[in-house]
Amino acid sequence: MFASSWLILLFPLLGFIGLSWYGSRISRNLVGLLGSGAVGASFFMTLVTLSNLMFLPPEERVGQVQTLYQWVSAGSFELNLAILIDPLSVFMFLIVTGVGFVIHIYSIGYMHDDPEYSRFFAYLNLFIFSMLVLVAAADFFFLIVGWALVGLASYLLIGFWREKPSAVLAARKAFVMNVIGDVGMVIAALVIFEHFGTLNFIDVFAAAPDKFRPNDDAMLLITLLLLVGAFAKSAQLPMHTWLPDAMEGPTPVSALIHAATMVTAGVYLVARCHVLYELAPVTMYLIAGVGGITAIFAGSMALVQNDIKRVIAYSTMSQLGYMFLAMGIGVYSLGMFHLMTHAFFKALLFMAAGSVIHSLDGEQDLRNMGGLKKVMPLTHATFLIGALALAGFPLTSGFFSKEAIILSSYHAEMGNIVFWAIAVLTAGMTAFYIFRVYFYTFSGELRSPDAHPHESPMIMVTPLLVLSTLALLGGFLGPWVDSFLGPVFGHIAEHPHDNALESIALLAGIGGIATAALLYMVSKERLALFKEAMAPVYDLLLHKYYVDEIYDYLIVRPTKAIGLFLEQKAERDGVDYVVDQVGLQVREVSHVISLWQSGKVRTYALNMIVGVVTILLFVVFM
Amino acid sequence: MGQEFVLLISASVFCVGTAGFIIRKNPLIMFMSVELMLNSVNFLLVTYSSFLNSLDGQIFALFIMTVAAAEVVVGLAIILTIFRTRQDMDVDHIDVLKG
């Protein structure tokens, strides 16, 4: 029934291989068509799979494993090339291929003048393929394969403009952070294998509740190790530093990887392994705590950044914090729902920001923008929709998903007032910073006189329109998401109702928008006064809490110093010295021996005779 | 003629050859010394062949002479080539293979 589901993975892979081999030899239009077409075909196959899945009764929808062939079979250990089809993976397929397809279309316009057009699309397809491997994996092995491939693809895409040193540095930073996560994942997989004797999701999750009691050491170890990977990939504290820097990549990459798909892998991992996490309540609290702290921490940094993409990047971190908060308090389908709406409106925001950057010839500084409302009406409208959705304005998609998480953070079993307060405060900040960007960019007068802004071509605006429709109306999918994902999580999430708390959260959002309007639209003097009063805080936020500097002092520099010391003392004076001396001494000794070989025939003869005579004397007289 | 006499003759010829080989620097003379050594052994072989009434020794002697003849041919050719290239017949100067 799901045999054709393999095609979902096949198309992007073919796209990647084809474009990397023939991409430079075929026309640009064809490259764009093939690159987008591969993902479009994959999206279509996802829809087919989805409809097949919907025909099954809900309880049969989980645990559909499609095995292509057996790869390894050693004793009791089996490794199959298999994909897992269940509501959760199909849900992720839909987001990855759907949003990915829209972003591919957008890239045709955005990257149009780039000399390495085909390389870009090849990487994009590789990324989509990797993400699909990650999501489709039916065991921890292929999960890690996908996990590492995604890291590779993001490295390639962040460093796409390889002649730009900052992009290369950012790519390296992202890769190193991600590899730290990969190591955690690999160790986790080994520990799982040691305890369960298999890496298969279905077997492990089936065996776990009987084998372990809540908070057993093994469960804590496994969940924490998996969490290292999840936090690294999803840019949660303290492994978040790579995400803002990753904005060095082209804007479609930011939209695709750092908003819609890759960074959600961590959330997906927790959702996929929720059986294990439920056996480790301590880890659950940790997830909720870290999620909450990341949300408010990133939200506060976004308040003052001046780079349009960085604000949105911090916002991504902050929204991921919400998702982790939801995971931590056990309302998985709400977290997945927010993941979906976030994918819609954040991809929209990034692409609208990309449209602005594109029309201002690469200008990313908010302070040089302004007044684009008149010149770019469509971009303006779509950005506004994205901003409203992010701020949680009523009836937009973000409103439904965020409100549900905020309420659950108090009302869910593991929720409490602290989580709730953090979530509400972050909601206020979110509304403020995104409307700060909005007012800076679209209202007032243009602050850079040389720029000639213009509306972007249709090929870039159409994806914006599609996504803005989703961002506007996606919230109404909430009940469907809950019931669709219900079989995976074993229960249908409840949406608590609490008018008082709901209104407070709503007021926080609207208050944020109003404050931004007041400061950036109405009164510039007040802004200046405000800035002056908050100068130390402002500085702290602008420097991102000095986390990069702290890491530099605590980790990078000591590591470099140790490396330098070892290079000098251990390598040069130690290993190298020994190796050199062995060589030198052998040469000395053999030089002495080689003096025997004088090249003189008569000496050889004499030596030989002396030898023979000695042996003879020895034989005769001994 | 006793065996001691034959052994003495053979040994002294061998020693003359050896000494010649070591002392002389002219490759031609050295070659001749080698022939002396070979022939001293041949002498022994033939003598003992007749003492012991066995033809083995004489056959051996024939072999040795054949090998010696072949060796001289090759050796003389080498010596000739060396002389042509270096115009110098001192073996002590031919030491390009030293370590």
C-alpha cells in the first residue's frame, strides 16, 4: 500500500545527483524546473501517501514500515533500508516537501543572477533528501544518517557564498555545533543498542515501558544524550550560537533550513521518542525549562538586533523554545501544530524579508530601510500577515498554536505558573520585535537615498502569497492535526479553556504591537529617551548576552592554547623528535657500517680469505 | 709420489694464486692468479681421481676448466671495456660501488 512512498525520497535524490552532474551544462530555466520539480513530485507523492493513510482506520495508521531490502544481518542484529510511515512522519513529509517546494519556486527568482545557480539547487535538493531520510527513518541508525546529512547540507548552504569569509566561518560554526549533537546521538544509539539489542523504533518503543521504570538511570542517559542532538540541531541553549550566524547563507536557505525544516528536527526527535521521554520525567522538565528559557532569552535578543534576518533568526530560536516547552509538558501534538504554523509564517517572514533585501540590493540593516509600503505592496501585505501570525494576532495561525501552548504551560499536568509567565512574557516580546522590524522596514520614509526599491518579480511574490494564505488560515487545521497525530501519541491533546489566562496572553501580544507602534511610528523622541534609560540592558542584548565571547574565552581559546601547546611540546619536541632521532641514528650507524664496502676488489678478497681461514682454523682446532 | 707431496704442491700453488690476487693491482694478473687457484684445485681433483680409481674427480676438473674458460671470456670483456672507458688499469681506482 505504501510501496510508492519510496518515491518521496527518490525524487530529491535524483534531483541532487542530476543537478550536480549535469547542472552546469543545462540551461538555467531547466535547472530551476528540475530542482523545483523534484521537490514538487515528492510533495505530490506525500499527498498520495497521506490519502492512503487516511483510508486506514486510525489505529492501523501507526507502525507501517516499508522495507526496501535487508542491508545488514548479523546474528540478532538487523539493519533494513526501511521507511516508517505513520501520521507523524507523513506530517513532517508534508511540511518539508510542501514548504520546501514553495521555497524552491521562490529561489528561482531570488537566486536568478547567481553564477552558481545549479549548485544552489543541487544543494537544496540534497537538503530536502536528507531531511526526508531523517524523518522517514524507521530506526536510530538511519535517523543519525539523516541527521548528519542534514548537518552537511546546511553546512554547504550556509557557506554557499564561499568567497565570503564570514559565510565560511558561519558554516563551520554551524557544522561544529551540529557535530557535537551528532556525537550525542551516536552515543545514545549505542546505549539503546546495549539495553534493547535493536535500533528499531517500533521494537525499542514497545520494549521500553516493560523494561524500565520512570527515571531509571538508563532512560535518563538515553534521553539526555538524544537531547544533546536535539538541542544542537534546534539551536536551544546553550548550543544556539550557530543559528544567528547561519543567516550568512542566501535568504531562501534561511527560510528553508533555519525556519521551516532543519531546526525542527530536534522537536521531531522528541516527538518521535516520546515513549522514552515519558519514562524520564526529569528530562521532560529539563526540556520544558530549556525551551522556556531559550524562548525568552532569544526573544530578548531579537528586541534590539538591527539586521532584519537576525531578528527573524532569533525569533526562530524563540519559537523553537515554545515547541520544546510544549514537548516538555507533554502536549506533543500542540508542539507539532506550532511547528507547522511556525513553518508557514516563518518561511513567509524570511522570504518577505528576502524580497526586501533583494529589492534593496542586499541591504540587511533595518536602519537603512523604511517606507517600502508604497513600493512593495504585495511584499508589505504578506510580511504583515506573517508578522501578525508570529505575534499571535487573533484568528491568524500563530494565534491558535501559540495560545494553545501558553495555556497548556499552565493547565497541562506538568505545567506551572513559571512556564506560563515565561511564555506570556515571550509572547509580548515577540509581538514587539516583529513589529519593530515591520515599522522600520515598511513605514516612514526610505532612509538610504541611493536605493531604488521595486516590487519583486511574480515568481518570488507568488510563493509569498501561497504561504501567507497558509499563515493566515493554517490555524484552523488545529483540530485536524490533533486527531491526525493522536494515534502516534496515544491520546488526543486537550485544548484547555481559560478565559482569564487567554485574555492576558492576547493582551501581551497586542501590547507588544502597540508598544512597537508607539516607539517606532508615533514618537521618535520617546524611543531615544527609552534607549538611553535602558542603555546597559540594550548593550547586553545587542551583544547577545556575550555568549559568543564567553564561549570564545571558555572553550575556543583554551582549546586553541592546548592545541598550540601540544603542537609545540608534544608533537614537535616529543613525537617528531623521536621519529627524527630514530632516522638519524640509523643513518649514523649505517654510515659506519657502509665504510666496510670500500669498492676495492682486493680488500674484499682479503676479507674473504681471512674469513675462510678463520672458519677453517675453527673447524680444525676446536 | 706420496699424497703429502701432491697436497703441498697444490696448497702452495693455491697460496701463490691467492697472494697474487691480493697483492697485484693489474686485473689481468689478478685473473691469472684466479686461474692458478682454480688449477691447483684441478690438480688435486685429478690426482685423487687416480689415487681412488674414480673418474668423478676428472669430470669435475673438466667442468671447472669449462667454467673458468667461460668466466675468463666474460671477465676479459669487462676488463677491456673498463680500460677503454677509463684508460686506467688499476683495480684500486675502480671503486665506484663503495658505500
